[in-house]
Amino acid sequence: MHMFISDSHPRKRSLDLRHRLTNGFRKGLVADAGLIAHGRGECFDYLLGEKTCVQAARAEKAAAAALLSAENPVISVNGNAAAMVPRGLALLSKATWAKIEVNLFYRTPARERRIAAYLKKNGVKKVYGLSKKHRIPGLGSERANVDDPLWKADVVLLFLEDGDRTEAVKKMGKKVVVVDLNPLSRTARKADITIVDNIARAVPAMVRQARKLKGVGSKRLTRMVKAFDNKRNLKEMERLIRRG
Ligand code: PTJ
């Protein structure tokens, strides 16, 4: 399994991704709604020229700095993320010391187990989230049930997320980093750092940035995170997409 989707033409890359997702659906990793969510993401990606723009790269760097400067960083993984970038998640976890917790919107224990096994097969040493010990206050969905790492985390990285949990996690005082191709989504607007990029490019980019930033002191990392202006970055992203 390669870390990156092939470096070929964007069209080929997007077909590779679709293949990973439909395969993931057949293996019982991806929810049926996950296929629809991906279609929505593809539309935005076309408008971005299926490449990482300057604003996304800026957010990816800030995200890597936030994970590296955190005391208890966590990467929250759903079905789509697991199917598309399992190896990338393993490398990101290693590069940032972030724990990986499975957390599903359309939760079934069997799908959680399958996702955990798939992540392990792709290099993740330990997967959390199979036992749910805590409940995020003020959240009605299954996503409210979390394991110790997410409960204790100070920085949480989320992918393809619903706005409700982003808000609830923020209310708990955690810093939220999110990857979402829709800059207008509630999640994108509520997060502290929003990466408007395809997860297949965003995860490898964060791995590269985290490796580059290794050895940088925590004070400097914190300054980098503080200097990042999410609202401004999102406005620029929106303008870019509207211009096409
Ligand atoms: O695996 P589960 O049960 O946790 O379910 C996961 C899904 C994705 C089904 C669930 O979280 C969901 O319904 O998400 P939403 O509310 O549809 O949000 C998905 C967001 O992710 C949308 O704003 C899409 O534009 C965006 N998106 C889709 N594909 C990608 C993406 N963002 C980055 N990379 C993608 N490949």
C-alpha cells in the first residue's frame, strides 16, 4: 500500500481515490452516506483544480505545528478517512505522536472493529475508540461516545465532519483542526484551523510538514499556530473557489 495516491494526472488520482472508497464500502469500512459525502467533496475539488492551493498549504503547516505543540494530540478517524489514507494516517500519527481514535457517525461496533483492523494492517500501532468510556456533552449523535484519548485531547484533528461535533468539541475547550473541501460548511467555519484540501493530499502534506518541523521548540510552534488567521484563510479559499 502506498502512502500517496499516484503522482499521475489529477483525473487518474481522483479515480484511484474513488476506487479506494468503493472498495472500502464493499469491505464494510465506509458508510453508504460516505460515498455521497465523497461526491460532494469531488465537486469542490474540481473547482480547486484538484490541487493544493497556497492557502491550504498554509493551513497544513499550521496544523502540523498545532499537533506537534499539543500535549495530547488525537486524530479522529471515520470510515472515509480510513479507506482513503490508512497508511498516511499511520505516518502522521508517528510524525506527531498523535493517538488514533475511531469515531463514527453511522456507528456499528462491527464497522469500528473492521476499521481498527484495517488501520493496524496499514501500520497504525494502536487504535483507540473500541471502548467508549465518555460522552461529549450536548451532542445527540453516536459520535458523542468517545474513548480516553479524545476525551483528554487538547488538539483534535477531524476529517469530513458534521458541524455539531465540531461545535461540541470546541465547547470542551479543545483546539480543532479539520480537513473539509467545503469552506462554507459549519465545520470549516467553526474549526480553529481549516484545511480546504482533499484528504488524500492533506494528510501527506501534514506528514511532510511535521517531519520538517521536528526539532522546532514548542514556543515557536505555538507562535506559528497563533499567527495563523483561519478566518482570513477561509475567505481567500472561498474567493478562489467562486472564481473557479
Ligand atoms: O464513517 P462515518 O460513519 O463516521 O460517516 C462519515 C461521513 C463522511 C458519511 C459523515 O461524516 C458525513 O455525512 O459527513 P458530511 O456531513 O457529509 O461532511 C462531509 C464533508 O467532507 C463535506 O463538506 C465534503 O465536501 C467534504 N469532503 C468529502 N470528501 C472529501 C471531503 N473533504 C476532504 N477530502 C475529501 N476527499
